[in-house]
Amino acid sequence: MTGYKVANLKIVLEELGEERTTELLSKFSCPLNGDVETFLHKKAIEFAKQGFSQTHIVFAAYKEKPQIAGYFTLANKYITINSEKISSRLRRRINKFATFDRVIRSYCLSTPLIAQLGKNYTDGLDKLITGDELLKIACDKVARIQFELGGKLVYLECEDKPKLLDFYTSNGFCEFDRRTLDKDETGIDGEYLVQMLKYIH
């Protein structure tokens, strides 16, 4: 997987300024997921400045110019994992990084969340990168962070759609729970999100 450059949005802001960065991000479109598009256009910059999450822009060369191929956003979250909903092998791995609460029979831990992940469909730029490649870049970023801080787990949340679940499962994620949507979470099909976990080797 070569030819991609990943830039932290916070650094892009420092180099280009907010106005030019906003203009750059406005060229991103993702008709398959309105939440992914809206986040990059309206929330990513403020979240980066406030430290709520950090967005990473993936650039690829197209007609000798760098273009946004996709992006992903990482955040650190505290989660609970019901021990009865995961395999014994994963329980053994999680046990190294989590605290087990015997009352609720769940593991409690802080771990990176891939909060957003999407390709840029403007002018066919989505063809510059596959979903598998984009997700691997995100997981590799998490692995590099954990090399410094420790940890081996990453998780994400997605809509309960067979195509999405198959995509993440084929990339090593497994379902561990379902989370009811918050009131301010709009534009998402259904009343909950599927939570999926991956152990990074």
C-alpha cells in the first residue's frame, strides 16, 4: 500500500489556516453516508481544536496533484465489554488491558475509537483507495499510537447493515455490543449502532 500521505487535520490547520482548510474539506463528498460528510464539513475542525478527536486526511496523487482520497477520525473512549458476548480467546486478550467488573460481568477499559471513516466520492476520487486500504491505514495509525502508549485494541460503531458488518468482519472486527443512539445523533438508520472490536497484532 503505497502512494498515500496521511495528514493530521490539526497540522493542516496550522499550515493553511482555517479558511483554506475549510475550503479544502468542502470538496469531500460521501453520498453513501451523510454523517461522514457532515462531520468533516461542520465538526472536524472544531473537534480537532478542542481535542475531542483528531481527524486524519488521506491524500493520494491524481493528475499529479494531491487529492483527498478519504479520511478517518480517532478518539479515545471508555467502554464496557460484556464477557459473555465475546469469544474466550478475545476474553483472554482483553483481560491484559482491562479491569473486570464482577457485578456487571464486563470488562472496563479506555481504548481508541475509529469514530469516522469514509472515502471521497467527488469526481470519482473514491477509486483512488479501497475501503480495506483506508481501514488498514486507520488501524496502522492506532497501532503506532499504542506502540508509545500501550494497548492492543481498537473499536468502532456502525449501522446494522449486512454490507457494513461484512466489511468490518472481513477486516478482523467482531461485534461485542449494541449502543442506543443519543438524541443528537441524527441521519442514522435504526435506533442503535453495532459496536465492533479488533485486537491489533
